[in-house]
Amino acid sequence: MAVVTITKENFENEVLKSDKPVLLDFWATWCGPCRMVSPIVDEIANERDDIKVGKINVDEQGELSMQFRIVSIPTLIVMKNGEVANKAVGAMPKEEILNLLG
């Protein structure tokens, strides 16, 4: 499944109303560790049909960043049934990201 760019406009439909768990990647273009995590997140999106993967650019989506109290990036958040099920901050290997999904 392709990665979805999440904005405040599509957040409700893509994340809150999703019938699958959603892995959210909060990132920015200037963030080195984000560039390390991004290809891993893309890979997971391509491998797993049972989840949805969304990316949120913190510079463009300040409202969502504030809503989730993002202070460091990359931050990965797993949403299940509209609730935060898991959260991790910083670059991490694929295995750890998969563990977040449970």
C-alpha cells in the first residue's frame, strides 16, 4: 500500500476513521534521522497490507504536530481505532518499528 501524506484536512478520514492500524511518521525535510527512517517506513508500507502508513511534515502541519505534542523528530505513532496505541521518538531499525505495530 502506498504511503499517504497526512494533512489536517484528511486526518479524520485517513487516520481516525481507518479500519486498519495507522503508522504515522512525523518528519521534516531538514531532519537527518528522518531521512534515515523514511525508506524503512516506505518499505513497511509496501510489505504490509494490514496497516496504513501516513507521513506528516511537521513544518507544513503545525496543528497536527501540536495535537500530538511532537517535540523531537522523527516521531512514529501507531493509531488504532482513533487512539494512540504506541509512540517512539528517534531513528530506529526496522525491527523496532515493526514491534511498535504489535
